[in-house]
Amino acid sequence: MTDIATYNFAYLDEQTKRMIRRAILKGIAIPGYQVPFASREMPMPYGWGTGGVQVTASIIGPDDVLKVIDQGADDTTNAVSIRAFFKKVANVAVTTETAKASIIQTRHRIPEHPLSAGQILVYQVPIPEPLRFLEPRETETRKMHALEEYGLMHVKLYEDIAKHGRIATTYAYPVKVEGRYVMDPSPTPKFDNPKMHRSPALQLFGAGREKRIYAVPPFTDVVSLDFEDHPFEVQTFDQPCALCAAENVYLDEVILDDHGGHMFVCSDTDHCEKRRADGHRGHLAPETSETHSTPEKLEPAQ
Amino acid sequence: MDIAAQSIDGGFADPVFNAQTVFRAVMDAMARPGSVQPLPAFARPPAPLSATAGAIALALCDNDTPLWLDPALQASAAVKSWLGFHTGAPLANTPADAHFAVIANPAEMASLDGFSQGTQDYPDRSTTLILQVSDLVSGAPLLLEGPGIETPATIAPAQMPRHFVEQWKQNITRFPRGVDLILAAPDGIACLPRTTRIKTMEA
């Protein structure tokens, strides 16, 4: 126990938490609808996840285990500082392991490890309005959502096809939630969109600067928009992860030198580390001193 | 006990953590309609307000949320002053002005469409109803499906409003407008958000 003045549990005052909690309940009741809320100043700049932080601060309790990822990584600045923030202001347990976390705050990725019922995924959202770049006026986009008038979004995807021969949108790929609201899944790569469909985890979205909260309850239909003759497709990679040899995961390109050398590695660092600990080796995996096993070890059956 | 003492006693012993626990139970129940989230008795409000409904009101209501009370609660000066002291929530003049409504006697309640339904532009501006029920197993079974429900779930809340299935069907057709229900039983919470469909009803 300390004598000096300290923050309220989880930083936010209780009235702010109640306000955000009411918005979360409304968001869950109307999946995909953006609920306005009175976003607060947080001790970090807009764009650093103030929306996600406020949602996490309002739901977190002393028994929760928090994981924070930034582009899939547990060890980048944003993830490290938000994890440290909650360790300090809420004194909660933190982890980097997806399966052990009860709340996962994420910036732009969904973990590779399948989420389970009871887990909560909190997204940091920069621009919550999927129609914003097509129609800048809030009054108009609100009307479009009210009237379920989403023709403009289909025109945008069609123009992609007309220009590029395929839908060129690769991230923040619009989805329709439970057949009603078109929603921005936050700038996750479209690779992750199928993971949102009927996910057992509760998904909450917080946009601090834009002052919106929205939600997708578990086991809810989340369908990526497409056309019959141009169905939705996710990115594919023609090589496995250079460190852990994982396939069918989302890879980041890492530049190695200024002569065009590069490698593709898992964006989900926890997934990659787990696989390497299990003995999976990619073609660029360093020869570690702690000899694991033979590099050509067969992948065990899943 | 006089009213002044009744209105002060029986709030959350630990406001921060009790409110968080109650909210998480409500959130989990809202995200998984048909599931029953257990809730210990954190609040001791004066009768006829139940401990569960009282705790939900303390966790979610404040001076930003006009509160509507059904006639049974309205008649109790102790309940009004307890809610006033602990939440600061103003009382709504009509059901349509309320952000939250607490119903002690759902079987006798006015119809669901009398409460605020929100607007097509702002469907979140609707009333959330807190219904006090004696249990969630002895009433007419309701088979539920919709978002949050993996395989159709059944709850059987007692003392539900008259013609509830028919009223709920109308509530769903108004989507995205409509009301959400929190069913407060003595030992737990279940929720019916406006997206939940009642598939069939057996007598």
C-alpha cells in the first residue's frame, strides 16, 4: 500500500467507465453499428490506440490477463507501452501468449492462434466509418447506414475491378455484419477477415479520435463484400515464414540489406516463437547455440 | 428503519470492483444471449427493488441516464431515494424518455413499444429494460437464436410480460431500432438484445 495519491483502477474515473460500458452494451446489441461516445483525453496521443485503451480500461478487472499486439507483434513500441500502462494503472497480469490471455488488445491483426469463447478482442480503430473516404459528410454517411444504402461501397469495389482487374483493397476490407451494417474491420489485412466470421470471441472496436465504439458479438456472421464473379479472396504467400517455416499465416516482408535482400517472417511474433520453440526451422532461422533438433525435422501432424 | 437510513445503506461495498464485476456479467450475458451469468448479491436495496436489479442500476446508471420505474417501484419512496442517493439518476417522466427502465413486476408492465426505440439514425438512443424475474427456469421456455448464440439456447424466465413472444417479434422487426432486455433473477443475469430471435415457444 502506498500513501501517495494514485490513479483510479484502470486509469479512467468511474463515470467515464459507466459511459463507455453503456456504449459497449449498445454496440453488442446492434452489431456493426458505431455508437458515439464521449472519448477522453488519454496520456498518449490520438493514433496510439486511445480508443482501444479506453475500451480495455472499462472492461478490465483484477483477474484479467492482458495481451497487447501491434501489427501482430508483442514487442513493438505501441504494444510494449500499452502493456506497461495497464500493468501500472490496473496491476493486471500480462502475457504474450494468445491462448492465456482473457483480453487481447490489438492494432491491425487477429492472432494466428484460434481464439476461444470467453476471450475478448479489443481493436484500436483509426477511422471507424467504412464510407468516410467515399462520402466525407457525417450527416450523409449516417443516413446511408440508417437506410442500409451501401451502393457506393459496391461501386468502389467495382471501380477496383475496372481499374486493376480485381478488388485491390487489401486492408480495412469492408464487411457486412449479420446482414445489416457495413463495418470497417479496422486496418487489419483482409487475410484476417475470415477469422472474424462466427468467431467464438467477443470483438470490441474503439476509435478514440473519432469517438465511436462498435462491436461484433461471438458467433455473428461477418461477410466480406464481394461480387459473384469476383469472390472475396485472401492474400496468399508463395513462401513459408523464413524463421519458423509456417504456411497459411500472414507474413511481413523484412528488408535485410540495401541490395534487395529480404525475407518474409510471421507477423504474429507469439505464433512464430512458439513454432520455433517446438523445433520448426525456416530457411533463414539462425543456428542457435541451444541446439533444438535437426533443422529438417518433420512437422508433426496437427 | 427510516427512509434516510434506507436510502444510504446497501450500496456497493467496493464501488470500483463491484461495478466492474456486475458490468462484465451484463456484457457477457448481452454478448451470449441465453446464457445465465451468475452474480453475487453486491447491493441491498429496499424492497421491492431486487438485489440484482439494484446492482445493475448502480453499475450502469448515473446523472446522464434518466431512469423510469414501474408503478410498483414508483410507489416506494425508499427505492426512489436509494436510487437517487447511489446513482444520481433523474427519474424519467415517461417511458419514452428513459435510458434505463427498472420493472419490478414485468407481468403487469406496459408494452415494449412504449419505451424509447431509438431512431433509424441513432438506434442506440433506446431504453434498456431491467426486468426483475423470480427465476430463469420456471416460465414458458424460449428457444433463442441470433448473434452470440452458437447453438439455439433455451431460457424460461418466469413472470414475463403479457404476449411477450408477440411483442418481441415486433421488437425484432423494428431493427436496428428496438429495446434490449436485461433479465435480473436473484442469482444471475440473462439478456435479450434486440437481435435475438425467439424461434418457437412451447407452453
